[in-house]
Amino acid sequence: MQIFGVDIGGSGIKGAPVDLERGDLAQERHKVLTPHPATPEGVADGVKQVVEHFADDVRPDRVGITFPGVVTGGSTIRTAANVDKSWIDVDARALLSEKLGGLPVTVLNDADAAGVAEMNFGAGRDRLGTVLLLTFGTGIGSALFTDGALVPNTELGHLELDGRDAEKHASTKAREDHDLSWEKWAHRVQKYLAHVEMLFSPDLFIIGGGISRKAHKFLPLIEGIKAEIVPAELQNNAGIVGAAMAASRA
């Protein structure tokens, strides 16, 4: 069975067929820009473009798709902070399956997908206790695990920090928008991690998203956090792998 994973983000939609035995992409991923406004129809068209990019080589039997917001019942979108608000209450599974010609589709929160992949194949492998994966990108996503079990849809990027959503202060987008040095941005991330640590007392923080490729530039600058902090091993492919894992289990 060929399973695809597609990761919908605020800036890009990327996907690939996935080798679930290795926990890695079976082919180089393909990416298209997220449309603006990121309406359901526009994003669904982007997902279709990503899947059809591989049509000459392989056709999927199932497709796992991540969404940057709360997904309940495996289908219904409840929040849409970094895409168009018209997503709220949409039956994403039905919309995306129809767009993909009736293929079986599984939909889940993007950070949850990345977390599942990291816990099985990456930095969280064989780790018990409380593990918290945080993805830094357009926003901040979160995946919380207790002894390997996922607590879904935590969305901790929307915790209030300095009177506003934490992701407005400490995401990768905030670093780019305000042209922050690595030192200044690391201080913001440190403040956010300290707040989350106070609330959840994790044993391990896994730092994911595309910024994890540059972990050496900012992780050594973060001080005063009791929990171990490590970069994600699957980096920005974690969401694709986790989405495919979810589809294979559906």
C-alpha cells in the first residue's frame, strides 16, 4: 500500500510518498505556495497539485493531510489562526477526499503529526514521561505526549505571553518580520519555553519546524530551562511522515 503525506502550512503545502518502515520520505518532497487568502477551496487545490506531481511514478492508496489548527473527529476544523477563517467548521476530510478523486483521506493537526513522527522515528523515540514538541514557523505548533500517548490539539502557540498570542512574539515569522538577531530571538523563545515549562513540567522539549535545521544558531543561547531541549531529527519532514502514519492507521 502506498501512503502519501501532505503538510499544509501557512506559507507552503508540501508532500511526498512515505516509506513507513523507515519513517522517511520515499521520494523528494514537492512544495507549492499556500494561496492567499488560504481558503478551503484554494488550499485543497494546492493539496491536489502536490499529490498529482507524483502521478507519473506512483498513485496513493491513502493520503494523510495535516492542518494548522484544531481538528476534531478526524475531520472538522475548529480553529484557523494562520489560514482563512472560512475553514472553521469545514468538513476537511470530505472536501479533500473529493478534491483527490475520492481517495481515502485522514486529517489531523500539523504539530500532532510532526510529534507522532518524532516520537516513533526521531528525537522522542523510546522516551517516556512528558514530551513536548514545538514547531516554530508561521506560528508555533505543539504536540504533547505523556508516556508516548498523544494529547491532541494542544495549540500552545496561542498561550498568552506579554498580552498576546505567544506565536506573535516568538515564532520564526516573528523573527523574520522584526529582523531579530539570533540572540534576541533566542531570548524570546527562552521566555516562551519558561512559560510552557511552568505549566507542563516536561522532561523533554523537541524543537521542530524548518528552523530546526539551524538549531545550532539559537539552542545554545537558551538558558535557565530545566527540561532537556533537542532539535527534531526529522526536521521539516516530520509532518509529512506523521500524516502518512495517521493515514496508514485509519
